[in-house]
Amino acid sequence: MKQIIKSSVALLAAYALAAFAYAGDIDELRSAVGSSKWEAAKEIGMKLTAAEVENGEAFHLLGKALAQLGEKEAAVDALKIANKLVKDNADFLVDYGSALIERGQEMNMFQAGPTFMRAMDQYKAAVKVDPDHVGGHIGLSRYYMNAPAIGGGSMKKAKEHAAEIARINPYLGHIEMALIAQKENRSEDAEAEFAAALAMDGNNPWLHFELAKLQQMSGKMLEAKSSYEKTLELDPEHKGAKAALEAFGG
């Protein structure tokens, strides 16, 4: 009898240890990331990558979760490993590039430059692997648009990638062209591009808000007020639209 009890205790202990050590599986991690449960994704991802050190997808999904949680350095580390384990995956490369951009924004100017250029390299690699990868072209457009000339910045190259975005996805192309126009202080062109994007999808509160700001700057106050109201209709908690409408007097 004592032997049976001892065996049962040992078996229960083994089950408890197995449950404690259970890392979850890749489907659970995919589900957590897909449903934006970032803390859960981090927990599953940390355990899974410790248990399966060559699982590139697990490192990629962990990196995405860490990036969403603002753990930028850890996100870069996880995504770097993911790209070492899984070669020539455009999605992996773009996410790594984006994490490097986020990380670089925390650094001083001497550290940030090389980090941003590493990000550019990831975006270039992504569009080489997949010439129709919108995320890669967006990354390159934003890089060239915002980088100083000494760091490779070029509005000409930004426009080339914006044209590629427009070819692949006209809606996103209008948005990218609007951002470039804003950067070049071409307010009327930016307004026209935002309006064109809204004509394709009028349910984006950010677009209505950006259009409203441009309309207000150009003195189109009635149009601006209407765009702020539409922003608030789509996003009742939008602080910028609330403040703007209060300034209009309600």
C-alpha cells in the first residue's frame, strides 16, 4: 500500500513538473499574437523559444509581442535570431527592420545612425525577396523620406517606393504620397492624396484627422470642422479631434 502511495505521489509530482515546464505550442503562440494578447504571447513565446531554440517562427512571434509591449531591445534580439533561423522571409525581415527603427529612436544620434541603416538593409532584403511586399516598400519610403542625406535620405527614392506601393495597393499608395507631400510642404497635394484615400475607405479616423488639420491650415474651416466631427464619429475617444472641436466652439 505504501508503495502504491509513493508511486502515486511520484506520478503526480511528474505531472506537476511537466505542467510547470510546458512551454505551449506554436498554435497557442500564433493565436495569442493574432488576437493581440501581447502579455500572453510573451509568456508563451519565452517558454517556447527556451524549449525550442531553433524555432524561428516562435522567435519571430515573440519579437512581435515584445515590440508591442514596448520592450524594444528584447524585440530586436528576438527578431534577429528569427532571421538567422529563417532565411529570406520578407515578413520576418520587415518586422526586424521596424523593430530596429523603434530601437534606434531610443538611442543617441551616434548609436541611432548605424541602427537605422541596419533597418534599411532589412527592408531592402525584404523587397529583394518579394518585390511586391508592401511593408518593405513602406519601410524604405519612410526611411528615405526621413533620413538625412548623409544617412542615405532621398525624396526621389522615397517617391519611387511610394509609386511601388501605389502599384500594389492604391489606397496605401495615396497615404504614402500624402506623407511625402507633407514632408515637402505641399499641403494641397497632401490634402488631395488623403481625400483620395478616404474616397476608397472612409472609415479610417486617422485619415479624417490628418485631412482636417490640412484643411484647417489652409483656412477651410467648415471642411475642417466636418472632418474633425467625422474623426470623432469613428473614434469617440480621439483626443485631438475633441480638442480641435472644442476650439471651434463645440
